Amino acid sequence: MENFRKVRTSEEEMPLPFPDLPSDVVEMKVKEGSKIRNLMNFAMAQMELKGRRQIVFSGCGRAVTKTITCVEIMKRKLGGLHQVTKVRYKTVLEVWESQDPPPHGPAQNLTVHKNVPSICILLSRDPLDPNQTGYQPPEPRHEAGEDTLGSSSKGLKRPLPPPCEELLPKKLQVQVSDSPRGTGTTAGQQDH
């Protein structure tokens, strides 16, 4: 492949894997080079200012992690969103062109079909069927004054107890011996 360069990439168009979606549902197609800030500004405007009830985030290949990040940001900012996640494979077509074409002929092209992982995540203000595969209920709302950063019902952050004096490390005691062998250790020295 060192004598070829990629000239075009196209994704297979697939319908969204969610039945009964409204025809005007907003699909946020996340790409590898998409800026999260731009995606979130548009998506939040759709949900808050335009009053949309549902939004879909989709991405494939290297954009999957960015897609999940956008969903988690939106869930944290809006709260109370039901989620359904569908994972599948999508076919991506890459067209590669030879950099060293034959002297008396057209450039040689190579088409590569790749199956890459793809994710579609539906977020909804309205309740969704909890029995469908990939469903996640809304996270419980936090009361005023509660720490919402990094806390979940499974792993609450608690303050550490004050340190006990006997657990604190004692000062290291080192004695230098006068013997020609160099330094020695004494009974009071601790190894760390």
C-alpha cells in the first residue's frame, strides 16, 4: 500500500436501528474530526431551545468513543434522559489510487471494503421500552447540595478519616560508620 494514496472514503448509508422514531428526529453524525464543543452546542440547542424530545448520536470506527463522550455530556447536562444503545457493523468503502501509474495507461485504483464498528445512541425525554436490548434508565437526580462530580449510587466518594499518628512514616535514621567498608545500617534505620 506504500505506492497508493487514499483519495476517497464513503460510508454505507443505513437506516437508524430504532423503530417508531419521529420523521424529524435530529441525528448527530459524529466523525473522527468533529469538535465535541460544536456537536454539543448544536445538540443542546435542539433539545433546550427547540424543545425536541429525542436525539440520536451515531458514529463509526474511530468516532465511536467521541460519540459516547457526547452522549455522556448531554446526559449530565440535561438529566432525566432515557437511553437506548445499538452496536452494529457498517461498511466503509475506501478508494486508493496508485502514485506510480503505468506509463501508457490510466491510474490504477484499489477499492477496499472495511467492516467497522458503529454505534447509535437514542436519548429521549420520554420513557422508552425498558425491555429492549441496550436500554438504560435515567440516572437518579441529585438533591441540592450533593456532590455530583464523580458520584454514582454504586461508588460514592466519602471523605477520608483523619490520619492516625501510628500510621504516619517515622523519620528515616541513617548513621554513617567509620569502617573502611563504607556505610552500614543500624537497627533504627527503616527501608522504604
